[in-house]
Amino acid sequence: MTMQTRRRASRFAADTAFATFIALLMGFLYIPIWVLIAFSFNDSSSLSWPLSGFTLDWYAKFAGNEPLLRAIRNSFYVATGSTVLTLLIGVPAALALHRFDFPGKTAFRRLILLPITLPGIVTGISMLNMFKLAGFPLSLETVIIGHATALVGVVVTQVYARLQRLPASLQEAAFDLGAGPWRSFVDITLPNIRSAIVGAGLLSFVLSFDEIPVTFFLTGRENTLPMYIYSTMRRGITPEINAVGTIIVLLSLGLIILSVLMTKRQGPGR
């Protein structure tokens, strides 16, 4: 066997091992999702394999379950509100870190990551104590503030990292051509960090949507979807919950496709 043949055989073995590892990893990640989708169409309430038949009754029951629908609406309200608040705080903070030098800048950049590293139960208890001392009644709005506090570091880190890769010569050229700070931001900075903003917003939305520890301490009488599912776990997972999970998977896929379309760069000549 020649040296070249040995190299080809070694490369083929390495590629085969890598492909096998990726296939096992993807199976580990996605097979449970396909199982959830399959059981949402099972005509039996028993979660046993093989499936006994096909039905859409669980989706009909889901559509008629008002407490569950209200929990879903609450989750979308909380996730949307916390995402907007996180972007309104995080994007200007990232711009300030990128453009200005001020005392304590390094400490501020590290402290803003603290809510991400803290366990959710610590953040929830801390925010609960703060709202109690301030006399704020617990509601979905307090949940939004708690989620935004915990997730603002996600936006700051992603947008700041993108700004660090943005050549300073682009903004300098805009100033040389007579553009002011606002026009330079809209025409130069914003298009280059748009994908980071969209990605950070989607990540914040997803993390807020399924957040339990912070929500547990800050919610009032209204339930979010994770809290509703958590409370029904005492009776076990039902195909109705599987139907909800299937719809959430489809919505998540739609968000991914939307983010790709929004962040797709225009080709030359457009």
C-alpha cells in the first residue's frame, strides 16, 4: 500500500467517523422532537409505542382549552415585551461600550454578564424582594422586567461582538462625506449589525418564552405556558400537551426561516 493510498484511507476513516458522530448527535437532538410530533396524532391518550391510530382530536381539544390558550397568549406577551425591552436597553449599551471610553468600562462590561451566569432562582428571588420593597404588585409586567434583566447581557454581548468586527474606516468615510452621527448609524452601523440584533432578539424571545425559575417568583395570578405545563405535570404529559409542543416547533421553524430571510445580505448590483 502506497503512502498516498494510506492517506486516502485515513482521511476516509476520519470523515466516516465524523459523519457518524454528527448523525448520532442530530438523532439525539431531533428524534425526541419527532416522537413528540408523532404522539400528538395518536388516537390514544396512552403514551405507548406503537401508535394505535391517527387523530386530530388533541388539536381540537387544545383549541378549546381556554386556560391553555390564555397561558400561550401570556407567554407571547411576556416574551415579546421582554425582547423589546432587552433590545431597547442592550443595543444602546453595546454602542456605548464600543464608542466611548469611560471609568469602569471593563467592570461594567463584566457586570452586565452577571445575570446570565447567575442561576434563575437567584435572579427570581432578588427581583421578588425588590418588587416587594418597592410595593409593586406581581403581574406579567414584573415578569417582563425580570426576563429583560436576565437577558440583556445576551443582546449586549452579541451586538458588541459584531461592532468589534466592524471596520472603523466605514464610519470615518461617512463622516468625511458629510454624514452626521445619526445618518452614519442608520446607513452604516445599523445594516452591519442588523443580523446580530435579529439573532439576539430571537434568542431572547425563545429564552423568555420557556423561562420557569424567574417566572415562578415574579408572576401573579396569570400563568405562562411553561408554568401551565409545569402545573399539569402532576397528572402526566397528555397528547394535548404534545399538540402544543408540535405547534411551538412549527412556530420556531418559522422564526428561523424569517430570521434567515431578514438577515440575508443583498447581492451585488441590488
